[in-house]
Amino acid sequence: MAFDYKKEYKEFYLPPRTPTVVQVPRMNFVAVRGQGDPNDEGGTYQQALNLLYGVAFTIKMSKKGARQIEGYFDYVVPPLEGFWWQDGVDGVDYARKDLFQWISAIRLPDFVGRDDFDWAVAEAAAKKKADFSAAEFLSLEEGLCVQCMHIGPYDDEPATVELMHEHLEREGYELDFSQERRHHEIYLSDARRTAPEKLRTVVRHPIRPR
């Protein structure tokens, strides 16, 4: 049976609907950076998703090709994730999506090294006959965070975020946004096929002891 990160690491991908504090270790991602409203049809965000999935599935399906990646095991491609910010704003202002800056990402298995990643980018570009140069290898350690499962439309996230912030204050923490630590979302539902009220999204914010 294929290794499923969501099931094997439930503390990171399947948190409860009540806020919890978690220590997030270093993880590697295929990532694409951009800015602007993610809902713009044919915009940079939609283009970024094509690059991410192109690389992610090239690595997953490498088992059927000539390149055999050392340490490879069969796995389910992890869910799409996003790191979001707006200059001068702590967290996000959902009313100004045009100001969004983002890093869209998909987690990579630990067996994927830099050489393997570079091969996958080149292979995907050749197969798709497209420019994949915006895809980057991102290594990130989030550290101490507060997180919660949000059920419902993305625009309703502020209510969940408020619960998270109330929890961290009660527990003696404060927010710790920085250039490396951002508002983080993990998308467990396919928005194209899921009713807005049923969307499941992990919302995570960086914190530190107060």
C-alpha cells in the first residue's frame, strides 16, 4: 500500500477543529512563488499549480522510467499547501486578495535530493514542452505553531484564525510572523469538486512563548 503522509503524520495534516500547538520539523517542497489573486482565471497562481503537479507526479512516476531514485518508495502525492502574506500586514487581509504574495508548494518525500529534483524539473519541462524554471527546491522548518482544521469556504477562515489566536494567548504564546514564517494553509479538499461549505483546510500560524 502506498505511503500516505496525511495518515502517517496526522498531527500535521489532520488536526482537530479546536486549536492545538504543534512543533513542525523541517520538510522539503517543490515550490513556486508569485503574487496576486489566486482566483484569477488563468493567472499566475493557476499556472503555478501546473508546475507543482508536473514535478510532483514526475517524481512519483519515476519508478516506471529509466531513472531509479535511491530510496524510492511508493507514496500518495501530499496535498497542496500555501504560504501567504501581504506587505505590512500580520497574517492576511482576505478582502484584498490582489495584494497577496504567496509560495505554493507540495511536500517532497525525504528520498528526493537536489539532483533528483533537478532531473524531475527538466523531465517535466521536456514532457510538457513548457518552462518549469520557476519550480524551486524549498527546505523549510516551521517550528512552533498553532493550527486548526477549518471547515468551510476560504473566506470564512478569519473566524478560525480568531479561535487560534485566543488559544495561543491563553496558553502563553504570541504570534511570530517573519520573512521565514508565514500564514500557512494545507488544502485537503479539491475546491473544483467540493462544495464550499465542505472544504477542509489546515490553517497554521507561527508562534513563540510570550
